[in-house]
Amino acid sequence: MRHFRALPLLAVAVGLAAFVAGTAVAAAPKPKTVTFKGHYAGQVTEKVNGTDVAALTTGTGTGTVIGKGKLTGTVTASTANPPCSPIAGKGWLTGAKGKLKVTVLPTSRGCAASADDQNNITVSGTVKVAGGTLLFRKAKGSIHFSGAYDRTSGAFSIKLTGKLTY
């Protein structure tokens, strides 16, 4: 007779465990997809080695979802094919709610105003978002950027817009 009492208790325990597991899955937040918009400005420090350029970028600004914060990163380029050069690199967009890890895709470009004016550069392209910290640990997305860079003063300003899922 003892075996018959254990079966109903086992069935109740399994049912309760399934209910608790289902509630935990249902309580997990669904990823949000939002339009990301931002504007950042700051300074670039270049190191030129022949035609290879490495640029350390630091700036401040605001991005939707992350709020006021910083942009930091390192970009590589080449002066071998004026007036435009592919640019690529890695960096972070940082705000009060966390950091977004970004990679400048190599299809991005920096273009001089002319062959005679190599100091006024327009930049445009795409950054891929792949992770981050805090709220953005699982963030992903594609964000377009465009802006200007003055090689004489080192000043840059960019605008960003795209889709972000986190």
C-alpha cells in the first residue's frame, strides 16, 4: 500500500516543479528592440607609421537607452588610397545603464575633402553591437554613423542611428 501513496505525492511534486519552471521562463524579460540615436564629440590622437594610421578616440555624448556617457575606441586606417580610406576598429559606448561593445565594420570609410585637403575628413559607416555590460550583456544590433574629423585640431563629431536589441 505504501507504493500507491508515494505515486500521487510524486505526481504532485513533478507538477509543482513544472509549474515553477514555467513561471521562471515566463518571468524572463523578452528582448527589447529599440531605435538607437546618439551624438558624440571629442578628440582623436593619431599615430602614423608610413601609410598606416592608428587613432585613439575619446569623446562624450548621449545615446538613447544608455544616456549620457562616453565613446572610446581605437580605429585603424590607411592613407594609401586617397581621398577615401576604409576604417575599422573596436570600442565602447558607455552610459549610466551599462556599456555597449561596438566594432566599426571595415566597409566604413573616412574621406578627405580633396587630394589637397587631407585634414578635413568625413566619416561614415556601420558599427556592429555585440554584447556589453549590465543591461546590455546580450545586446546586438547594427548602427550607422556619420560625422566629421578635423585632423589639424583632432576634433571629431558623429551622429549614430540604428536598431539595438537588448
